[in-house]
Amino acid sequence: MAKIIDGKATAASLREELKMQVHRDVSSGMRSPVLAVVLVGNDPASVSYVTGKHKACDEVGIVSRDMHLEASTDEAELLRLVDELNRDAGVDGILVQLPLPPHINEDRVVLSIAPEKDVDGFHPVSLGKLMIGMAGFLPCTPNGIVELMVRNSITLEGKHVCIVGRSNIVGKPLANLLLAKSPRGNATVTVCHSRSGDLSRYTREADILIAAVGKPQVITAEMIKPGAVVIDVGVNRVDDSSKKRGYRLVGDVDFEGACAVASMITPVPGGVGPMTIAMLMHNTVTSWKRCR
Ligand code: GUN
């Protein structure tokens, strides 16, 4: 049976380390770090993610500015708010929760965030720096996955990593991170997607299989090389009338089946998700330290 990689515990120790750093500097007179969290509308999944981000900020000692705007907010208004936050020297990080309502152009909003405050790591400047190995904010989910593996003694150097999914927020930046000339990289990376054809051909060759598809339980036991490490990035809501809220969360991997084949696996929830938020805290603290 596979060993379960405890993302919740790993993220908690990372938050604890950040909390100690913040506490030390704030005790010696520095102002607290500040993260502006912008949410437009009331998409239930986004509300839940944003709540988790505020909670993590409280725990670490980051002041989170809750900027909850009506779903009808227009793009110009949102761009004005971002511009104000860019110019506010008391704000270290700006996070605009995605997806935005369809009448707002997401690309224009992401481009409007000052790269120095882009703690999500979604700005093209941050992504370009990642691609060429320059220091910059790293996107939270990909960097959280690498951090989770490093802290759980999974070496990447020389391993064949297969990523299923080519999104701009997970698959593509993660491939770049894993390719980096660094002890946190140096892997050989295959990226598969909806047009790859027979996925098993690639996934069965992987020492580390990372599923970031966004579809429930599409990665099954037969697709996994015996002894591989499986990282499940998916968070999918599936109807479940036995639950009070009417749904349960499942990953992109058939967890029960995969447990019989893999050597190590992340659960959903409690795997990658908590690491994403911990890395957002890390980026915000990094941005704040630069204002010294
Ligand atoms: N929507 C889903 N994940 C994320 C994230 O990490 N950051 C933001 N801003 N929006 C998201």
C-alpha cells in the first residue's frame, strides 16, 4: 500500500516557520505583511478558497485585506482598484481570485498587477522569469508541489516526471520548475494533454506522475508504473447525497486503485491544496521582506 503524503501537515510546518519569521521582525518594529485579496462575485468554490487564504494569513500574522466586490463590478472599476493597490506602499501582495465573471477580461486584469506584488505568480513577467531561471514569484500550486516533494524526501534529479494537464497555472509552469537546473529540478519532464492520445503510453513510464487534468478520477491504477510517486492536483466536486453539503471532493486520480500500485500518493483533500495556500503565504512574506 502506498504511503500517504500528508500535505496538511507539511503546509502546517511551513506556515509555522513563516509565522516565526513574521513574529520576529514585527516584534523588532517592522510593520506586518499585508495581502490584498480581491474576490469578484460569489462563486462557491472561489469563496471557499478565499476563506482559506484569509484564515492562513491570520495564522501566519499577515494582515489580509478582504476586498469582496459585487459580481456586476465592471472591468474598469476592477482595474482602478488594482492600480490603487499597486501604488499603495502598505500592500505587499495582490491576489485577484480567478475565475473572474465572464464580462471581465482576465488577461487584462492579470497584466495590470505590478510584478513586484504578483504573489500568485500569474503575471507574464513572473512566468517569463521562471522559464529562464531568473528570481521572481513562483506560482503557488507548482511551487507547492515541488516543496511538498522536497519536504517528503522525494528526489527529483534524474527522475522521469509525467505531468498530465497543460494549464497556464499548473502544467506549464510546473514543467518549467521541474526542468530548472536546480536540486529542486533537474528532472526529465513529459507533459501530456487531451490530444496526447493513449495517455498510458506516457504515464506508465513515469517515476513521478502528476495529475492536473481537472476531471474526477481519470487516472486509474493501470496507468501507473508500480512503485511510482503519484501527486494529485485535482479538486473536483462530485454529487454525494450522503453528505450534508450534497457533494464530496475527489481528485483526478482513482485514489483507492492507485494506492495498491504507487509507493507514495497525495490525498484529496489534504494533499496539494494546503501547499498552494502555504506558498501564497511564503510569497507574501518574501515580498514584505523586500520593503525593509
Ligand atoms: N483560482 C484557482 N486557483 C487560484 C489561485 O491559486 N490563485 C488565484 N488568484 N485564483 C485561483
